[in-house]
Amino acid sequence: MPLVTIEVADTVPVEKRHAYGEAVNAGLVEGLGMDAEDRFQVIHPLPADHIIADPHYLGGDRRDVVYIRILMVKMYDAATKVKAFDAIARNLEAEGVRPDDVFIAITENTLDDWYPGARGVR
Amino acid sequence: MPLVTIEVADTVPVEKRHAYGEAVNAGLVEGLGMDAEDRFQVIHPLPADHIIADPHYLGGDRRDVVYIRILMVKMYDAATKVKAFDAIARNLEAEGVRPDDVFIAITENTLDDWYPGARGVR
Amino acid sequence: MPLVTIEVADTVPVEKRHAYGEAVNAGLVEGLGMDAEDRFQVIHPLPADHIIADPHYLGGDRRDVVYIRILMVKMYDAATKVKAFDAIARNLEAEGVRPDDVFIAITENTLDDWYPGARGVR
């Protein structure tokens, strides 16, 4: 039950934003072994100058960063997370996002923290 | 000091969005035993197609999901969280949200992580 | 690698929103000893009535709250967080935000949870 948040410049066309969502989902399927149907995402289009990232800190050359936040149950080791990061970045690159512009942050919780609808089974 | 985030389609009228906020607050009061005045909420209206949820994964029949994120201090057990989930869903149903369309995710932190204004006492 | 989210009323002028971002960044530099270049921020302008805060709960006199969320690696003690809170509030006051209207919440994760671009080094 990852819940994915994508913060992207509103200058990115709507169909492209949706393609980003699909790219992230496919990356989680590949990297975490997640079910493809386990897709829960919110896309926030924002003014481009409201998405701020230092261009070079920690390395790389950032220009038009897409922020991806993943809230998920604590159950994956560091190597698995790296697989997911790499798969997401690769998939986003196919949609025109430079790999330096992919910024991902994970937050973890537990299974008790989810309510997936009244008839959803955690 | 829960901080609640509600992500809702911008096709939902403004007064309804506020009713959702009140429904969530009352659910936390009932389920967690929270003070009614402990209300800190941000409502994000978004294009309906930017709020993505698989219609059937984990069960249920999702159509117009409302995402509710709750950031709160780690101090409640699983049964208490279930009480809050159920109360929130029941209150939202009274406002016209189908219980299958309520999706809640909790993230926990500690008391040290809050600054409720300069004169606020944690 | 803190990732900062600022939720602010869209009645606040754009240049002021950016000043808020700089104020928060300078506060983290002063309070946490963070590098000034370690700046990753997203500003969400929202309708003023979508940013809800009880006016007096826990103390203070809230009127036009600015929510600041900080996602960062778990590595700072409570006293250090207080230093950051105080520095952020002081810097925001210089930009016209009443200290009672500053509301900050921290969420913590680990170094494994970050992907700062393809060539970024964690």
C-alpha cells in the first residue's frame, strides 16, 4: 500500500503527469515486487518556481526536479529501495525526465497505519 | 497535535470540503480521545484525475477517493487507530463520501517534532 | 537532505512565499548546522480557508498559520530541533509572519530513504 505523492511543475502537460505516475508505479512493481494494482497516487501540479532544489548539492545537475514521495510500510531493505529508485528513474527518463531531476524520499509506517476503504483488507 | 492533510477533487464544493475537515476532526475526537480544539488541517483541492486509486485492490469499490493523511505522535495502539478510522469513515459517509472511497494513512513522529507556534506548549 | 514543505495561503504574494522558503532554509542552517546548499523545498499555495488551525489550542493566538513540514534523517536531538524551530520562527518573523502563526512538524526517516538524483551521493 504505498501512497505516492508526485509534485511536478504545472508547465508539464497533464498527459505527461499521468505518464509520470505510471512510470513511478512500474518502478515500484519492478523494484519492490509490488502488485501493479497496488496503485495509490496523488499528483500535485505546482508553479515551477515553487518546486525548489539546489542545482548541484550532493552531485548532479538539477534543472526541473520532480519530487516523488513514497509512504510505505517498513519492510524493505536498503538494497531493495535502491532497486526501486533506479527503476523509477529509468522509467521516468523514458518519459523525458532527466535522471538528475528525479528526487525521491521514502517515509515508512506500519500496517496498522492504513485504512484502504471500508471493505479494504490490510 | 495531529496534522491532517485532506486531498480531495476540486469538483467537490468548498463548503463540502470544509465539512470533510470537520468530519475527520470529529472522528479523531471520538476514536483517539483527542481534544476537539486540537484541530490542525490542510485541505488540498486537486484535479479529480490527479487523485489516483486502484478501484478494487485490497477489496472494495473505489470511485472518488478522498485521501486523508494523519501525522501524529506515536502513542496509540492498533485498536485505537481502527476506532479512529471507523469514526472518520462513518462521519464522512454522513457527508456523502462512500466508505469505500475513504483512504487513510497515518505517519507517526514524536513530541519533540512539533512546534505549535511561539507560545504553544507541546 | 531535509525536504521542506511549506503550505501557505495563496493571498501571500509570490515573492513573499519565496522569502519564507529562504527564511526556513536559513533557520535549518543555523539550527541544525545544515549546509545552505542543502535546499530542497516545495511551496503549496492554498486557499486561505483551506489552511485550518485552532486559534488558541496549546497556547498562542493563531490567525494566518503557515505550515512547515520537514522530512529529514533521524539524527538530531530534541534540543537541536528546538534551535531550528526558534531560528525558523525568528527568520519568518522578519518576513512578517507572526511567531504564533508558525507551525512546524518534523517527520524522520533514514539515509536509505533518499534518492537525490541519479548522480547524487547520499
